[in-house]
Amino acid sequence: MRFGPLYLIFLVIIFVLIFAHVWQQIQIISLGYQIAGLKDEKDLLQQINSRAKADLARLRSLARIEAIAKHRLGLLGPESTRTILLPSLDSGDLKIVDRSRIKGGKESS
């Protein structure tokens, strides 16, 4: 039995197809591992992000900021007897009024 050039071409085509199939399967497995790794990385980054959000909320807490202002910086709260009234659109004057003189939200005379 003699193998002609057509038989050789047929064998080369079969070999190329088998090689392409094996290469494709290897790529699919490799990409599956990459996807799994990226999912793990995404989960880790989401955990870090949620911790960072919790830390940010804690750091922005007004009670914490007030405690730092009072204890570390020695700042005091505003005097309860002095109020600064901001100018209205009609007048350009700024008044500092003793709160004890104000009744019902309006300045008494």
C-alpha cells in the first residue's frame, strides 16, 4: 500500500486540528484559573473597601471630632449667652446680641 501526498496532507490537517483542540482546552483552563484569581482579588478588595468605609464613617463622627477638639486641641464650645445674627438680605448690618434679650426668636426692646 502506497501513501500518497493526499494522505500526508490529511495527516497534517488531523494533527493541526488535534493540536488546536488541545491548545484551546489549555487556554480555557488557564483562563478559568485567572478568573478564579480575579474573583478572589475582587472579594478581597471589596472587604478592604468596606473596612475603609467603616473607618471613614468612624473618623467623620461628630462626637469624635468634638472630643478631639476639646481634649487634644483645648477648644471650647461657644458661649451660650452670645449669638451672632447673620445679616438678612434687606440689611447689611451684623448684630451681636445677648441671647437673654431675645424672646420668641425676635429681639426684644
